[in-house]
Amino acid sequence: MSGSISKSDQSVIRQFSVMIGGLIALTLLLIFLALLIYRHEPKETNPNQAAQVAERIAPTGAVYAGNTGMAAMQAAAAAAAKAAASQVAYGGTTDGKTIYDQLCTSCHTAGIAGAPKLGNQAMWAPRIAQGIDTLIKHATEGYHGPDGNFMPPKGGNPALTDAQVKAAVTWIVSQAK
């Protein structure tokens, strides 16, 4: 046995070296491409940044030019109120079941926060005894019960009208009778 490497071993070493060199070259190429792509990727921005800037540079006061300025301010407030009024939940429907299916079902199916379950006469009987007007008031204004029950105002959707709340409460109560 001599200390020299056979030709087949030299061939294997040469092929292995070429393969390792190719993998290193491929790795460097991929790293370069990743850096190139990353450089052109838009940087992450804070979605609240525009609002924060607007708040920071907003004027601290306002100047109204007598009756003209007051009229413009009142017209703007009226337009804003009209726009807010047009944002009625669920297309303005007063179908109690539709409103229940869209909003109320999440709490009144599982009994979350002590909510009485739909159709459970035992849970609804003491509430119904208080009267439908009280139930509508609690659903509209919100309610914190003595035993930890919690009903958010308008079921947590301020876009509901009073008529929609009344329709939903009436439908839910009808299911418990």
C-alpha cells in the first residue's frame, strides 16, 4: 500500500469539490437575490401615523367670521349628522330575526357574559316579567346586572337604530314564550 490516492478516489474528491463549490456559488447567488429583492420591498409603516401627524399639526383653536362662519360650522355639523344617520346597520332592516342572526347570536347562543340563551324560558322568565320596555331600554342603553351579567349598548353595534333594537328584542322575547 502506498500513500498515493487512486484515480477513482481523486475523481470522487474532484466531483465532491465541484459540487461543494457549486452549492456555495448557488448560496451566494440566492443571498444576493434576496438582498436585491428586500431593497425594493416597501418599508413597513405605522397605519396610525397619518392620523397622529394630522392630530399633531391640527390647529388648537378656530376663528369664526361672525354669522357667516357660524352658519358654515352649523352646515358642516348638519352634513356630518346626516351622513352618520345614513350609516344604518344591516341595510336598515327591522326584521328581528335578521338582526339576531347578524349580531345577537354570538352571545345569546352561548350565554356569554350571562346572556340568556335564545328560547330558554327559565332564563328569560324573570327578564320578561320586568316588561318589554325595560328589556328594550337595557338593550339600547346597555346593562350591568348584579350577578355579573353584561349587555353592551345596542349589542355592541352603535349603528343600530332604536327601531332595530326594539325589533330584535321583541323577536328574541317571542322565542322564549
